[in-house]
Amino acid sequence: MSDRAPASPSAPPHFADRLVTQVRKLGHPLCVGLDPHLAAIPAAFARGSMQAGDPASAEAVDAFLTAVIDRVAGRVAIVKPQIAFFEQLGWRGIRVLDGLCARAREAGLLVLLDAKRGDIGSTAEGYAGAYLASDAAMPVDALTINPYLGFDTLEPFARVALGAGRGLFVLVKTSNPGSGDLQDREVDGEPLFGRVADGLAGLESRLVGPATGWSSLGVVCGATWPDQARRVREALPRALFLVPGYGAQGGSASAAVQSFVEGPAGREGGIVNSSRGILFPAAARGTPDARTWERAFDEALERAIGELGDAIRG
């Protein structure tokens, strides 16, 4: 099996090539997470009771994240909406998510939907078709998926992603404190997360891009576990890492890029997510003034950009 899919004039744009090229251009790997915690949405954007069952809450989320998208466009390469915060709003939330994904992509941002999908057979094909296919009803550029039902459940996602130029980020070593309950358990002398990383090598090779050599098969590996990240990088040298845990969860910028390798514009090989620390800056907490939130948001965004930019160049 060849390491790289053959390039052709009709081949769709390759997710990893697009992402890495933009990260190099911007000089930092920040990914802004779109996690609209209802209780934390600034008063300037609040509507109604801000309870999940209130139809006005979906309007508030739409207004808030529209402002976020407009402010990060051209300053980051990618955004990551977390689907749970939209699902809790029912059909109105899904409609808002659809519109926000379209707005972000129209603004030149890549969209990674954090949905952690994973299932067998036709169900996996349904998930892949919904988000990753070239004719998807709610198209995004990449999707998080769960491998713990078995490697065969990843095949429908990989097949669709390859055909449409999309990306996948597979859960390997997550940032939560309890991840070790299962992911660190030893299997034949190796931690389970290591076994998962080893088992992804074939998919990594199938999805390597022609321009940068990076794969559209990525992995989720938290900033809170730098030693484990090095183990995953050994197994998957061309996989892009999605690194949660930076900022509000306690991970430093230097720890977040531990798994990155030297590239033409500094250390590269992934994206580092920050959600709460940027969306809900302490300096704007409780203010009803949109301009105050904008200033605080911009300061938090530039701080993260600066820290991560320094980390990849250091």
C-alpha cells in the first residue's frame, strides 16, 4: 500500500495540507473552541432566561458565536464547535450550529466538529455521510471520532474522509483526569492508549497529504499528559495532534506543543485548543457592555496566540 494517495487535478483539497499551510502562515497553532456554556455567555448577548428549554437561548448562542467567528476570522486557522452545547438546545441548537459552521467556512476558517462519533457498520456510515461527505447535509472539515468500539468502526469515516478531503481526530489520550482509568491500563505490557496509537498507523499512511506530508488522520492527545504524547508521536509521526487541556484546564503552552516536530516555520504537527479562556475572559465577566467583552476577548486571544507562537519558535 502506498504511503500517499495519488494527487490528481480533480482531487479534493486535502485537510491536513490546508490546515498546516494556514498554521505556518499565521505562525501559531491555536484552535478556538466554540463551547457556548449558557451560564457564562456575556450579558451583552443574553436573551430570555438562558435556560436550555427557552427558545431565546438558541438566539443568544447564535449572536454570541457569530461575534466570536467574526473576531477570529483571519487570526486563527480553525475553530472547534462542541456539538453537545448545541444538542442541549434541541432542533434550534442544531440549526444554529449548521449556520455557524457555514459562516465560519465562508470566512476562511476550517471547522472541526467535536462530536466524538463512533459506531458500527451502517451507523458509522451515516455519521460520516452527515458531516464529512462532499454532499454532507451539515458539512465540516474534520470530525472527532471514538475508536474504542474497534478499528473496523473507523473504516467508514476514513473512506469518506479520503474521498472528500476531510480530516479525522481519533481519541487516543484525552485530557480529563479520569482518562487513565481505561486508557492507561496495560495490555500485554503496553498502555491501552499506546495500543490504539499503534493500530492507527495504517490509516495515518492512507491519509497523508501530497503537499506537506502530514496526515488527515489526527489524534486527540491532551496537553496535561506530555509524556504520553511523546509515546503517541513515536507511533504516529505524521498524524496531526488535537491538543486539549491548554489554558483553563491547566496545560502550559510549552507542554501543549511537546508532541510537535521541527518544520519550516517552527515546531508543527497539530493544533492546540482553547475555549473558556478565550470565550469568557475574566476581564469581561458580568459586563453588559459588548465593547468591554470585545476588548477582553481580543486580549485573551492575542495572549494565547503569543504564548503558542513563542512555544513553537522557542
